Amino acid sequence: MPLETQKRRLPMDSYAESHRVRRARTRNPWICSGLIFCVTVSAVLVLLTIVYSYRSLQIDPQGCRTPSMRPTYIKLVGFDSEHTRFASNLGKWSDFLVQIKGVPVLFLPGNAGSYRQGRSLASEASLYFHEVLQYHQERLQTGVRSLDFFMADFNEDMAAFHGQTLLDQAEYVNDALAYILSLYHDPRRPGRDPDLPDPTSVILIGHSMGGIVARTVLTMSNYQTNSVNTIITMSTPHARPPVSFDSDLVHTYKQINNYWREAYSQKWANNNPLWHVTLISIAGGGGDAIVPSDYTSLSSLVPKTHGFTVFTTTIPNVWTGMDHLSIAWCDSFRKVIVRSLFDLVDVRRSSQTKQRADRMKPTTLLTLGDDTKVIQRQGERLTLRGFGRRKVPESHLMPIPPRGGVPGKKFTLLTDQKLDAAETNRKLEVLFCSDFPLRAGQSATLLSLNLDLSGDSSGSIRLVCKSAVEDIISLPASTPSSKFAFDNVPSFSYLQYDLEDLTDYQFVAVVDKAENRHRGWLHAEFSDSSDSVIPTRVGLGRLLSAGLNVMLPAGRPMVTEIKVPALHSSLLAYKMHIESKDCGKELFKPMVRQYISNPHESKYFVNVKDAEINLHGIAPFMPPHLRDNAATAGLSFQLWSDGSCNAPLQLSLKVDVLGSMGKLTMRYRTVFAAFPLLVVALVLRQQFKVYDQTGVFISFMQALDLSIRSSIPLLFLGLTFLASSLATSKNAVSRGASLPTRSNSTESIIDFSKNDLLLGSQDAFFWFLVPLFGIISIGTCVIVNYVAMILIHALGAIRAVLMSRKAYVKHDDRGNLSIFWTLSTKNRIINTAVLLLFVATIIPYQFAYVVACVVQLATCVQASWHARETRSTSHSSFYNYAHSIFILMLWILPVNVLVLIVWAHNLAVHWLTPFSSNHNVFSILPFILLVETLTCGTMVPRITTHLRHITYLLFFFLAAYSAIYGVTYAYLLHHITNLVTVWLVGIHFFAGGFLFHSLSRVLYGTDSALNGTPRPRGHTKKLP
């Protein structure tokens, strides 16, 4: 093909005098235009703002207390190579295990995690059983026993970076499950009741990636059916992989999630292999700086009947956010988890877990006299200040409004007294009562307590009642001294019922059973939904401009709910301000609960005046719900306020723009690796366009300046329109899918990958993120480019010092300078072949890529020195070319370095299991050939025909893919760049005649060019 070829010897400069100024500008790669400077400064300011916002603003308070313990670990040496092929690399430990006689629980650590992280749960389980439960005969009779904690030792493997490691761990866990169950079948182990059935399943608790390993266990070929039926995960990224740099990890995630979705989409239980499996995902919230808590959602994987996601800020008596590590040891959280585990177990069943426990309904008979009953008027609120005034039980009756009145009524009660079922000597009791005898059709099974209010009087009032203790909700205390919801103070007790739930009763009875006077309060009332529920119709645009202001009247209900459907995005944060009058008569201070139903996230703000609001709602790149018609209701606020002051209360809400910028960090961290590659690809495209036209390969900065004025803004403009259209089409499809259908076909047409494109946003409101990330990417590329040049020149200065002083270059002979003569072509071919052989057998290709980057850096150092010494346009062009290739390789380096870290870790722990998917020679061969070609000082030939458009098209394809799919499938960035490298190598070898020239040197030992021109002579030195 007709190509203009530059030989291995770079030709002399022959440009006219009129272009000397332009050439000087071209040869100086440090020059930065005013436009680039402005864009870079803007990018730096935006980046600093994002970092400041992420580290300092909208930070959820954390109140975890560090527990103390003295764990004992016993290594199970019997779990050897006879049971698993990983016995020499992985291990299994048991904590507090002297006799195996309880319920088996296996703890799985996360990425680079230690088995010792399970000691917190194990120690609490042991203490709680031996100090509390073993003396509780009723609990023991229901099948409660101690928990036998086993912990898997993964040698701190990094499963978050490598899919094969994840699969190996899952296979190992299945082998461990079989071994654990076999221990309970061994008659030689004393301690277990022989009348109890042998366990057939193990409870799995996974931290971080350990939760993914637990889910993967059920998909493996060596999984023993029904050996797992309960999985509890903590800070586990279920919906998406934490990073997408490894193809095996992305594919493994896809296979696991598809398996779970397909299982739960079956119509009949017999066709669902996961029918008996319960999965609970617990997230730490915004304090988790490693795994975005949005990724812990199960809404796209598991129906509500088999699992859910809950945040630690929602869990009663925890009410605090947690970081990625503290969720494994937080004292208040571990107590709740351990008690939940004991509520699940039942050793009387082979599965070791029970079905839904039947509620225990205690029967009690109370007799109260006439002078100890107070009946409120219909619609009157009940407020008690202090208890035990009469030193005998006193009953307060609130008539339940009849049905058929105003719809939407509800009953609410709030008190600072303890009302839970565990309290044996309760000083306050709440009952729902009905007339005695019962009316026709009324169920006697619901009523279990007889209340006699007649005493000895002739006016007989007899009620049959049911205790409300089982429906008590704990709320954080909100007093004048309260600061955080997790303060170590007694909590409030709260009851709420819809009027429809109380149709079988006529009264609410509040019984003061205190025998001595003590402080306390209670407030109860019936309210209408028209007064207690305030829907808002405000969009994000209005929130940005004017905010939201709600005025609550003086006679407001105790609990007011404000629904804001427009607040559903995880990318926005808000500020709330509450202004109320303080008169000193309040029972409690205002308290706000922000909540979203899917996932279950609640946050409490006590003694609130100002609050920072952020949520985990609709997040970028998240797959849709398993039931796609499950529309989000947005964010809601529940406000508890005391109207004793008879004064209005004002609530205002506005968008926190500065605080919202920090939310981009966790949701879009991969964008900062993908989008800059778009800029680099367009810069290289511009460099080749100028080179093919003029023969001068301009510098990276000059090409960036030209691209900013042409291709880069056009591409980002197109991507902006694409992002808006994708969000609009997704919303239209979602509305169509939410329409009622006659079959269950909706589930089969859900596209779980529809949010994988571009920025993954489902809201057209965020169109501005594309140009924003574009500015950041340009600035990042400029900074990285200058850092690379500083490194190159620093190494060049060191090289110059180490060079022999006898070597010199005459500046009057600036052309025809050979760049590398350190190794012969034959030696380079041998070295390349040996490296490729190692890649195919021992080392992953990622290691060879790092070597190629180092060699390319050395090439840039050599080329930079020669360009400065000779001041030749030809050598400047070659340096600019080598430098731009190095920048391109540098941006691909993060895709490869994580797998390399896993490989190095495995070597450190003497695990020589090969990476079967990382020995593809063709994934690195083009890079090696291109780098080796550049070490010879060979400039890429110019293409003057229409074939040059292939070069431009390939770079444009790389740029477009980086933006559209680079975040979700980042591992493909290496392979697409590899494809571009194949084309460049083809130009070098076949267009420039380099292949035949090299073969000639190898076979005949001649350095002549294809046309027989002898090597020119001049005052040059050979570089060492």
C-alpha cells in the first residue's frame, strides 16, 4: 500500500525557515495553552471540592463501642488434603469450641480479611448463652442451644480483585461444610444430646466479599443440597462487583446473580433450589468507604419473602452507621446479631433453624376498683406526667373511634418507659380491650387478658384485653441532653396502629402499675391521616431553587409524616432545619426519622434543630428490582413533636450542593479511570491526524489543545445527549412495565443490565455529570502528563550523570541518530520469546504488561535525552510518539495491577495455583511487540491513503467505549487498547518494512535497509 515510510534511521529535518517558530513550539512538550490551563485549574478545583466534601461534609456519626474479649482458637488439623485440595493453602479454625454440641455457624472473612474477625460474634454468642440462655428453661425447651463458631482462614486472599480466587474459596467452603457436618455425626465426640437429630445445614455469616463467597457456595458443583439455609452478610456488595478490572470477577458475579434470579423466578417451589434459603444483607451506610452501601441491596436478586437489606442505622438499639471494618466488631451491633441468631436456631430440627415462631400470649387476670379507672372522652389525647401517684394500679381508657368515620385514622403512643416483652416487672402496660362477653363473630383467640374495672360496685365494666407488648417499637431517646441516636441511654417505647387493625376492640387501656412515685411520661392519641400525612409535590429543580418549607400548626398530631417522592437519588444530599418554640413544658424534644422502604434504611435525629440528610436510594449502575414494577416511593420524614407549648413548628429542607459532590466519589470512582482514557485516545487520534498530514508528531499537550477545540467537546456533547436519552427511555420502559399484566411475563423481560451504560443514571436530571467528568478527566490527564514528563526528565538527568564523559554528540549533525543499540535484534527476539513463554506457563500477562510499561518508560527517557541533545524535529516527533504511547499504557495499568497484586500475594503465601484465565499470550503480545519496536528508535510510518482512517476510527472506538462501557466492563479497556496496538504494530512491521529488515539482520547480520542504503556515518555515539 502507498505509505510514506520513515526508516529506522530518523531522517534529517528539512522544513523551511518560515516554520521554525512552529517547530520550536512543537518540540517543546512543556508548553500549555491558556485554554488547557483554565480547564486544568477548573478540574483541580472541582476535584479538591469533591475530596473535601467526601472527607468533611455529610458524614454520618458513628457510635460503635469496642468490645473486650479473650478468644481461643483451635485449628482443625483433621481438615486435610483428604477433604479438600486447598488444605495446604487455606485453613479452618474454631472459636470457643471445646465440645461440639450446639448449632454450627461458619464465618467467612472478606477481601484480605482474617478469620480472627469472627471472634467478636463468637465471644458474644458464648457469653450470652452461658450467662443468660442456659438458665432460661423456656428458651431451651424451644430448641435453643449454644452456637459452635467455625471460621474459614482464606490466607487473607483478595477475592474482590480476582474471580478465580472467589471460585476457589467457594469450593473450599463447600468442602468445609461437609467436614463440619461430619463432626456432628461422629459418635466418638461426646457432649451432644443423642436424642437430637444430626445437623444437616450450617449458618453462614459473611463479611464483605465473604458474603459473595457464601452465595457462590450454593452455585458450585460440590455443593451438598440443603447444607445452607441461612446466610447473613455484612457490608457485602451483592448487586455489582466492587471493581470491574478482572473479567473472571465480572463474569462470576453475572453467573451468581443470574442463578439466584432464575431460582426465585420459578413459579413452583419444587423448581426453586433456593426455596428454603434466607438471605439477609446488612449495610453500614455512608461511613463505609470501601464498598458503596448501594451495592448491598438485594432488591434485584431476592424477593421480600426470602431476604431483605437493612442498614445498621435502622436496627433498634444500634442506630449508628459503621465503616467497613467496624461492622464486624461493633459492640451494640454484635449483640443484636447474636440475639437474632438465637431466635433462629432450633436443634430439634435437622436444619438447626426453626420456622416462624408462634407468638406466646400470656394470660393475666387484673381486678381494679372504681377509683382506679379514668375514661378519656372520644378524640381526647392522653398525657401522663409521672407514675405511681396512687400506689395502686390505675387504668386509663381511651375509646377507639368507630369505623365509618374519617378514613385513615391511626393510634400512636410514645413513652419513656420500658414496655418490651423481656421486662418481667413492667410498671406500665398497654392493652387493647373489648366488651365482655364477646360480640358475635369476634375471635377469642386474639384476646388473652381479662380486665375487671368494676370492683365491688354495682356498675359492672368487664373487658377482655390483649397486651400490646409484642408490637412495641424502640425509638432512640430525644431529650434536651440528647446528641445522637446511639447515645447509651434508655430508649423510648412507641406504638402505632391503623384504625383497621383495632376493629375488634373498643378501648385502649393504659395501666399504671407502679407502686411508688417515679418520673416518666406517656402520650397517646388518635389522629387523622389528613393531619398526620403531608404529601409534597416538589421536584428537584424547585428544591435547588427554593427548597421545601412546611409549617405545622400548633394543634398538630404527635407524629407527622412528610413524603417527598422526588427525593430518591443517592447522589444528592440535603440540609434540614427545624424551628420550634421552647417553653420548658415539652415531654420530649423533636425527633426526626428519615426512611426509605427499599432498601430498609432509616436514620434518626434526636433533639433535632439541624440535620444532614443523605440516603441510599436509586444509585448509578444498580440493576432494577426483581419485580420491576416496584416503584420507589421516595424519601419520607417522620417527625415526633410535643405540642405542649401550643406553638407551630416549621421544617425547611434544601439541597446541599457542596455536600452532594462528595457522593460522587464512591458511586463513580471507576469513572476516574475510564474517562481519562477517553481523553488520551482522542489526543492520540489528533496526533496521528497531524502526523499523517504534516509528518510531524506533535506533543501531547499541543494535541490536547487542538482536541479541546474540536473533537473532545463534540464527543462529550454527544455523550450528554446519550445520557439524557438513555435515562428518558429507561423511565418510559419502567412505566410501561409497571402496568398490570395478565401473566408473570414481566419478570422474564426485565433487563438487569439496562443501567450499565455510560453513567448508569436513571434520572435525566444528572445530565451535567458528563461534562463535569469531562473537565475532571482533561485536568487529570494534564496532571498525569506533567508528572510523567517530570519523571522522564528526572531519570534522564540521572542517566546523563552516569554516562561516560567521553561520549558526545555534535549538534551540527542532528539527524540520522540511532537511539538504541544496546541489544541485537536476535537477543531481543530471544528475550521476548522467553517472556511470552513465562506468560503462557508461570506468570500472568499482567506482570508482562508492567514490564512493558517499565521498558516504555526507559524508551521515553532515551528519546527525551536525544531530542534535547539533537534539537531535531525527527527526534522530537519520536519522543512525542513514545511519550503518548507511554501515557496510554499508563492509564491501562490500573486495570492490570490489581490482578498482579493478587498473584504477588499468592506467591508470598506459597500458593502456586495457576491463574488459568491470565495466561493468554495474545493479551500481551501486541504490547510487547510495540514496545520492542520503539526500543529500536523506529518511528511509526505515515499513512497517506484512506487507510489512515482506520487509525482514527480505532482511537475513536476506544474513546467511546471508555465512556459508555468503561465503568461496568473496565477489564475490556485493556483488550480494546490491545486491538489498537495490533494495528500500530501492523503499521510498523508491514508498512515500514521493519519486519523484513529485522529478519535480514537476524539471518545475514547486515544493518542495511530494504533499499540497500548503507548505515549513514556521522559524529554519533552509541548509547550503552
